[in-house]
Amino acid sequence: MRVSSKAHYGLRMMTELARGCGKGPISLAEVSRAEHLPLSYLEQLAAQLRRGGLVESTRGVHGGYRLTRDPLTISVLDVVRVVEGEVTPVECLAQDYTPGSCIREGDCASQPLWQRLKRSIDAVLSQTTIGDLVADHSLVQTFAPLAAETGQRQASPRRREVAHV
Amino acid sequence: MRVSSKAHYGLRMMTELARGCGKGPISLAEVSRAEHLPLSYLEQLAAQLRRGGLVESTRGVHGGYRLTRDPLTISVLDVVRVVEGEVTPVECLAQDYTPGSCIREGDCASQPLWQRLKRSIDAVLSQTTIGDLVADHSLVQTFAPLAAETGQRQASPRRREVAHV
DNA sequence: TACAATTCCCACCATGACGGTCGGAATTTC
DNA sequence: GAAATTCCGACCGTCATGGTGGGAATTGTA
């Protein structure tokens, strides 16, 4: 039950694009710099987002990507779906599920449970938009310096490696 | 955002054990027969469930496994946790998370979102118990023959392979 | 026209989790 | 002693994931 890093990256790229909304396209090089994500990986990601209709691209020198819709109308679920495929706890609840693939259907005691779970997840992820994330983030940024002074853990002697910041 | 088959299997084994509640231990051979799951794999799974304190075992000829608690007090979340580890959309929300592993903490725009998601998932999975699943299943069983006669899809010419029934 | 900055596309790769198998030891009952 | 069990550890193939690299095509700019 984890959200892939790819989805995270996608979200971060989207918020970055949302931030530059209206000011012409943003190049992946800029996104890469801002979010410390590898350019070549962003390329793949951006391609998916484009095919998913969430962003559009301009090639050439001052090219880059921009959102196709208002950030407040793009839900996190939209992004995750495009990047990870449909978000569902079990395959038999996906729309593209071929009936008959699971022999237990009709006899499955837990399907109703997964249905509830899927609905619940969908609800949460569709309520928050990219616009919300950007707004929250600038808020966090504002208060970050204050918060930073109070806390002083960071004792962890042996931090687990985590992908790209 | 998928639930592993391992968790499924775990759930199925648990419901099977719940069904035989009170009638002495149930051997993995029986579970294997009833649920069409490979015995050797069940052994591993059962070991995890035992270490997680959800079942207890008796060795020897009439040995097997039994639940340690009333099925109605064992939530699906309990089982999934034991089998898959803590269920959380991102590592930074797990209890065993070492602060400092993620450099973005305190600056992360999406953490509140993941928090909401985690709470939501936890809620759904902790509401349903193994006992509920058993009850639902016997209900389904009762009506299954009727339902089976009406539907007649099964046209799917090229069904995707799905693990162990 | 040359060049630089881009997107675009495809192939490759290393790692790890997952689902699963196998062989054998220990335990218990008959 | 033999059969039925749990128990344990090693191994294995496959697949998704995260990531790199090379080279096209496109476009603005000097």
C-alpha cells in the first residue's frame, strides 16, 4: 500500500509547473534544478503526463511544459492515475478488468471490503488539487524558518538511503 | 496502491482458521486444500502470522494452527500489517521511520495529504474483522448458485494470468 | 546558416520485492 | 518406528521500479 516515488515525482513536477502558471512554458531543466530530480527521468515522466493530457509541451529553445488546466481543477488522483495507472487495491476493481480473470469473483468474501477501500482512497486523493498543494507549500515555506529553530533532532546516526531528496 | 497477494493469502488463511474456530487446530494441508494455495508458501505465511501473534501452532500429528483471539476482534488491518508490514502510503509516516531520512520533511507540501490518506485507509481496514469476512462469505455462498445461473459472460478470450485462483 | 536549447523516443540496466519451491530438521501422536 | 505436522533456511525466476544514455527532431537566436 505504497505510493510510488514516480507518483511523488510527478506530483512535484506538477506543482512546479503550477507555480509558473501563465509565465510561459517551464523547461525540465528548471524543474530538475528546483526539485533535484534527474532530468532524464523527468523526461519520461513528462511524456506520461503529456499523454495523459495533464500538460502540454513546446519544443525548441524556449520550450518546456505547461499545465493544460487550472491547477485547482487537477486533482492528485488525476496525476497519480496517469503516472501509476488506475489506483485500486485489487485488479478486479479496475475498469479495464476483464471479467473472468479471477475465478473467485462472485464468491469473494473480501471484495466489498476492497470496494470500500478504493472509494475511500479515491475520495481523499480527488479532494486535494495541485493548486492546493502549491498554496500549502508556500504557507509551509513562510513558517519553516521558525519551525526549524525549535526542533533539533537529526541525531539519526545511520539514515536509510532515500531516493533523490 | 495495491494490496499484495500475500496479504490476500493471509486473509484467506485467517478466514479459514476462523471457520474452524474451537474445533482444534487446522493443518496447513487443510487450508491448502480448501483455498487452493501452495502448502510451502502457506508455511512461510503462517510463520509470519504466528510471529505477529495472530495465530498459535501445535506441532506433531494432529497439529496445526488456531487463532489466538476471537475472529471478531481481529481486524483486516491487523492481518495486513503483520504480513505486509505497516500500511502507509509513504515511509515517512511509519512509526519506525527515522526522522531525518527524508530531507524534505518540514518542507513537504504533500505530507498532510498522505496523512489524511493513511488515516482513511486505516479506518476502512480496521473496521472490518476476520469474523465479518467469514459471515459475509457464508452469506455469499448461500446466494451464489442463484447468481451464477443469471450471468453468462466468461467470453474473455485471453484472460490475464492470475495467481492461484 | 550554424548552434544551442529543448522535447522526444528508444534501448538498456541494476536492484529489490514478490510469489514460489525445495530439502531437511524437530516435534508429536499413533 | 512411522506418519503427520510445524519449523527453518536457502534458493530461484520474474517483474516493476527507478534510473541512465544516445541520439534523433524541433525551434529560437546569433
